[in-house]
Amino acid sequence: MILKDYKPNKLFDELIDESGKVRPYYKTIVDRLSALSQEELKTKIRSLELLFLKQGITFTVYGDEKGTERVFPFDPFPRVIPAPEWETIEAGLVQRITALNLFLYDVYHEQRIIKEGIIPKEVVYSAAHFRPEFMGVCVPKDAYIHVCGTDLIRDTDGRYLVLEDNGRCPSGVSYVLENRTAMKRVFPNLFGGGVRSVDTYPADLLATLRHIAPRENPNPNIVLLTPGVHNSAYFEHSFLARQMSIEIVEGRDLIALDGFVYMRTTRGLRQVDVIYRRIDDDFLDPHVFRKDSCLGVPGLVDAVRRGNVALANAIGTGVADDKVTYAYVPEMIRYYLCQEPILDQVPTYLAWRPSDKKYILDHLPQLVVKAANESGGYGMLIGPASTKEQIEEFRQRIVANPRNYIAQPVVNFSQHPTLVNEGIEGRHVDLRPFVLWGDTVKILPGGLTRVALQRGSLVVNSSQGGGSKDTWVFAT
């Protein structure tokens, strides 16, 4: 029995229910894994590692003496989400991206939500990624976020909570697709019937990008703009471009002329209609943003303003990514949609509020503190796991710049059985579903389950030692 030494703890366990029994939807997986000998299991794990290495399924860690290029760690014990749970998640994600797109359009146009006092003007205008240069600029279909990766966790009661929204350049979907391909190749007998496919994502993404093309053209020219081969997500950039059969380009491959953007080709210039950009706003156009950027295209923003080229995601979406803005999303849902949020989120203290700031400073050892615009597990303090020196350092940061910090109670993510050197142990997991906003909202079934491979760690980011799992959603 593969689970003979597995110990669920007081957290919500994805596999074991309150009575100590394996949840019904995991039974087939447990039975089929248990039928493998230890040597067979080790052989399959080695096969997975070799497969990922040959496929170049990697990510980049900057400033690490062990080297920058790493194979993304993968755990073959799949995570299962039963159909009723997924239906709730799906409905909540549709509701959330709808509200966020309405918020972004409002913020860059009429600002009704500010005028009516739902969200303070100071919060929006002080957001690091608010772009006043884009006030009044029309975007295709009035949509700003076309691709969103919303991070979800489960608390000790098993409730799904939104941890954050990634509405600028969310990454990780290539691992979802490659994880599934690898599992089918190495563990074909593990799959029973009814696991929903993830194979349509590239076609769905391409349809989303075509939807925002600014000119009537049955075959718009779409490119993926990457910072280049040294970017941490370059594997994903090249993978998605290949899957969609579109060109992957760097800034130097494009040129803006007379309010249009063109791609340099061996046959001359070819007009570009849609750019799926994987570059932050700051680096897109040195004429408007960072003047030292060599990654973008001089004159690109002018073409966007004129409506001659579309960007996914639109410039300025980062104001919705801000962790201070996050605290107001439930109010956005109520304001724009006249609905109650389907998915709850983690209670959040805002250091710019004097009462919240006092509470945060008085309870730093018990809280998780996050910088408003950091990601990848950086700019974060986990109070119970921090030294006095680290806590004091964050205290000084908060006092110096309260707008830049939020705090939340420690939420112990749910745990999932994970294959480690010692056998099978519980590890913390989260979930990043990928949402596409086109003519309809499409959500990739499951998404990326990230797992904290270090025992006791709550940090699931790949840059901090995390890995991933295949995520199964059952059709019924």
C-alpha cells in the first residue's frame, strides 16, 4: 500500500477525509500507484525527469550560484478536483475577471467607482502599475485582461480562497500542458475515464487573441513578444508560440512606422495586428516608459493609442494586480455586478490605513506581510518562520512606505501527498487556473497545481524551490 506511512495532519488534506478514509475520487489513483513496485515507481520517476530534460522544460533562477537553468520539479501524484468543486471555482473565476475588466475600463475612463467612494483615489493613483498615460484610451472590446492566472488556496475548512490575481503576464500554463503529456506517456494506466482534457488551451488562446484584432481580417498577424532567451519564462514563450503556430519575436524584430507596427521578415515588412506580450509595461516602449529599455519597440504605444495594434494583456492592467487593490475586489463585484463574491479571499490588512498599520506592527510575528507589487515569493515575510532581525527589517520598511505593504493572517494551505526521497509525505499546494477573456470566458480545466517541496514550507514558487503536479478535473 503506497500510503502505509502517509500521515495527514490537522490541515485540510486533499486525499484523506475527516474520517481518515481516502476520498472516493482518489481511490483509483491510489490503487494503481499501489500496484507498482518501489523499483517500478523509481524507474517511472526517472523517466519523467529525463523526459522533462530532453523537452527542455525549464525555468530560470537569477543570481543563483548553482546555475540559472533548472528543470522544473514535477511530482507524479496527481491532484484531483471533483466536478462540483470545479463548477464553483469556474463560476467564481468568471465573476472575478468580469469585475476586474469592468474596474479597469472604469478606472481609465469615467472613474465612477472612485467618485462614489468604493475605492479611494489615492489607492489607484499610487499603484505602481497605474498608467495615467492611458486615461481615455480605447482598447479592443473594452477588455484589458485577456489572460489571467488567479492563485487559489484552500484553508483548514477546505474552502477555496483567492490569494492573488495575476493579470499582467501570468506564466505557468506551459507546465500544465507538458505535465499532462508526460503523465500520459509515463503513467498511462493511472488515467481512468472522465479526466477533462487540457489540450485545447493553445487553440483557445489563439482564438482569444484573434478576437481583439483591430482590423477586419480572417487571419490577423499575431506575434508573441518575448524579452529573449534569458528570461525566466522563455521556455513557455517558445512553447506557446509553437503550439499556436505564430511567430515569437523580440523587440528588435518589430518596428513602428506612422502609427502601425511591422515585423521584419526576409520578404520585407509585414503588418502586425495583435501582440501577445510577455514583457512588463515599463519595457514596452522607451518613448513612453523606461528610456533605457532595449526590449520593447519605440513608437509601439502610439500605434496602440491609434487602435492599429492590440496588446494582450492591455497596458495598465497592473493596477488590478496590486495587492492593495486586491483587498477591494469583493467590493468591485458588488458594485459592478450587484452580486456577492462566489469565491472568498484572504482577510487583508492595509498598512496605509492607520488602524491597520498599528495592528500589523503590533502582530508582525503572527502575520504574513507582502509588498504590494512583488511576485515569485519575493518581498514577503512569513512572521512565524522569520527571525527577529527579519521582522525588524520589515517593520522599518512598513513604517517608511506603508502604501507598499499589506498583511494577512497565516493561512496553512491544504496538503497533498507528494513523492519525496523518504516516501510519500504531505506537502502544501496551491492552484493557478488560467482564464481567457475573448468572445466568451474560457477556463483551462484544473490549471497549475504548485507544490512546496520543502517540508513545512508555504512557498510554492519555482524560484523558491517549488514544483508542480498534474491537475485532474473530472467531467462528472
